[in-house]
Amino acid sequence: MTYGPLPETDLTRHRRLREQGSLDRADLDAILDAGFICHLGVIVEGRPMVVPTVYGRDERQLYVHGSVASRSLAAGAPVCVTVTHVDGLVLARSVFEHGVNYRSAMIHGIPRKVTDPDEKTDGLRRLTEHATPGQWDYARRPSRKELAATTLLALSLEEASVKIRTGAPDDGDGPDAALGLWAGTLPLTSTWGAPETDPLLPPELAPPAHIARREGTRHG
């Protein structure tokens, strides 16, 4: 299904570096799909708190997971969720022009607590599969007691701000070009390593294929 561009609101309007902003939902989807950790910004007892947590999504909403005891996962108050990928350093001829190649998304809204059992199970499935495709069907599913101890929040993806920076330094045609200094980018990538087996497992029990095949593949 294809949706229109992301709407501009007071919270999502790009006021600085507008050329790096995007209203393309495909860019938002790609940024979310490339990661599995977000940072949830909330106000708790009058103080700001930013909590790292795992997430999953469908076409319209983000699912955020936590414990029922977590003060940061209270529905009904405004939150801001961010996902950022650093793709490299931009090393210019002057320190002032240094920067970062990155992809980032900020999602604003008021989350709702998922209480419908079927939606909660589906949301946790999406969250699990988002981090490790194939794991939901491989591992034991949550019990009723475990589901009761788990909070799942759903946050609409409708109000989101996306920014992307790529390419070389911006000072190649300025006065500093005459300095004769090296300038360019230093890319940053991360890859999955070899699975490390729990030492309590029998030595003959090998990682399942959906985990083993990720070794050496790029993350993000």
C-alpha cells in the first residue's frame, strides 16, 4: 500500500539544514527497518528521561516494548522516539565544516497502551521478527503470565521528521581548498559476528540457520 508524503507540522518542520530533510515515507520506513533500538523521550515526574528500547512496526505504527513496572512506558502523554544511524565522519579542511553522514527519524505523538490480546501478540511478533527474522517461530512464545508482565505501546508514524546527510565535505570550492589539506569521509559500518553459543548448551547444538546466516552480514 502506498501512502502520501509525511505531513509537515510544527514539530516536524525542518528549520535547519532543510536540504537534508525528507518527507518521503519510504525514507522513514528504510531508517526504521535498518535498526532495532530506538530512544524513547518522555517526561517522568516532571523530569526528562530518554530510554533505549527495542521496537517493531507495521505500516502505520511503531510498537515499543517494556516492563509494566517501567515509569517511562506510561501511555497518554506526549513522547518523542528517535532512531539514528551513523554512516561516517565528514572530515573537511576546517574543523568548522566537519560533520557526520547519517540517517535519522524523530517520531512525535501520544502512544496508546496495547490491551487487545491479539494485537499485543502480533505487536510482540513484529518486534521479535524486526530484530531477528525467524525467531518468533523458533523460540517459545510468551505465556499469559509473561504477556501480563509486558507493556506494549503503539505510536502512530504519522507525525515524523526525517533527515539524511550523505556525500563529501562542503568546503571543496571555498577558500580553504587552497590549504592543501586532505578532506573526505571516513565511512562507518557494522557487521554481525559469529554466534556465541550459551556455554550451558550441549556442544552439538548448533545455531539455527536464521541466526547463523547473519554472520558477516551488514547491520543497518
